[in-house]
Amino acid sequence: MGKWQLTPSLRVAKFSHVNKRGDEVLVESDGKTKLCRHGETGSTIRTWLLAEARARAEGRPLPTRKSVCDCTQTLGLQSTIDTRPLVSPPSVYDLLSSADAEAIPVESGGKAFRLGVFAAYLDAKGNVHCKHGKRLRTRTHALRPCVWTAQSGQCKCRVVLPRRMPHLCMVVRK
């Protein structure tokens, strides 16, 4: 099995198997949840496909997906077979640092590494920072997606991240 990676949808996963079409299927750190190469589950993709089919049938524009995922099938994602026991992934911070992610200095000292394609950076304590190194906070945990902003009086950065981001921040260095 491959190395742990941070998917575009901000899930930590590694290679599981190849489906019938030759596409890679990833498995999340629980050893059960199968993901597409973008880090989305089969049920999420099916929900999008159903909404798109309804929109086409009604002559409406297609709804936008809140992900970079463009998958049109879920082959291999419905597997209920557990993957062999996995060694726990490193912290997200360690994963980013070992993947040579872009780094910036942060106001509290130390470094923060870029979270994939997002204009957000994660430090060793699990704090999210903007491109200026200022700490970002969210007050919208109930909303999807989460909006992260700098404290008043600092920069005017605003970053929109997937809803799972607050949970991801809790997985910090041991």
C-alpha cells in the first residue's frame, strides 16, 4: 500500500485498490471508508449524480459541486470489505511537512504548511493561518462550507474550507 496523503477534499487516505475501470480507490484511516482519487465517498458522488440528473430532466442548470471531484461513477467505492489493519497516519502537520508542502512563518513562531489547493496553512498546534501568517478562526461550524476569517484589526483574509476542517485541525502532532 502507498503512503498517506492529504486528498483535495482534505481527508487523509492511502491507496487501497484499482477498480474495474482502472481508477485508483483510496481508503481513509479507519480502514473501511473507500474514497475516489479526490477524497470523496461513493454516497456523496451518488448524491451529486442524482441532483444533476434531476436538474437535466427539469431543464435546469446543473448544480455546482462543492469539491474538485468530477467523478461520474462509484465503482469500487461501495466495498464493505475492510482493508488490512493500517498503521496510523502521521499527524496532518507531519504529513504536509513530509510532502514538501509550501511553508510560511506564522506570527506565533514556527512554520505552517499549505492545505492542498486552499489558501490556508496548518501549524503544529492545529491552528489555521492565512497567507500572511495570521491566525484564522471560524464562527460558522454549523454551515457548509466553513468560512475562516482573520481577527478584526488584522488582514482581511477570508478562506472557505470544507466542513470537515475543524475535525482535521484536532488531529495535531502527538
